Amino acid sequence: MPHFVYILEMLSGHYYVGSTGNLKRRIVEHFKGHGDKTTTDGGFKRLLYAESYPSRALAEHREYQIKGWSRAKKYSLINNNLSSLKSLSKSKS
């Protein structure tokens, strides 16, 4: 069964990154105010992005990776801007 990593746009404009085994159900839960405190308290506008993985472990690994990214890097991922994503991934040292 596939697992998903997804990015929501919050009403505040922030991005929320999560993972789930059932994307449709999880979006409905967020919409109804169930689940994570961030989406329950802040509300969300829409689903911006989703990726599918063959296992929960891989999806969770990717979720934590994306959570560590800057807003600019997440924006590049959402918009499939690979050149910008690569330049934002380069080491600052």
C-alpha cells in the first residue's frame, strides 16, 4: 500500500508537511479539524503537493527531510522548479 508525503498551504500562508497512508482520508480529517494541532488551530487553504512512496518508512523519511527545508526550497518543490531546487540545495560553505 502506498504512503504519501504532502504539503498543505495554511490560512496563515505557512506550509504544513505531513505523511499518511491514505491521502484523501487525511485531507478530509484536516478539513474537519481532526488531527494535527497546527491544522486544527490554523486551518488550511488547499493541498499544494503530494508524493507517493512504497512504504511508510520511506514516506516518513522524506517528510522529515522536507520539513527541514527553507520555505524557498519547499516552494521550488511545489512548483517543480528543479533548477531552483538544485541551487537552493548547494552547500553554503
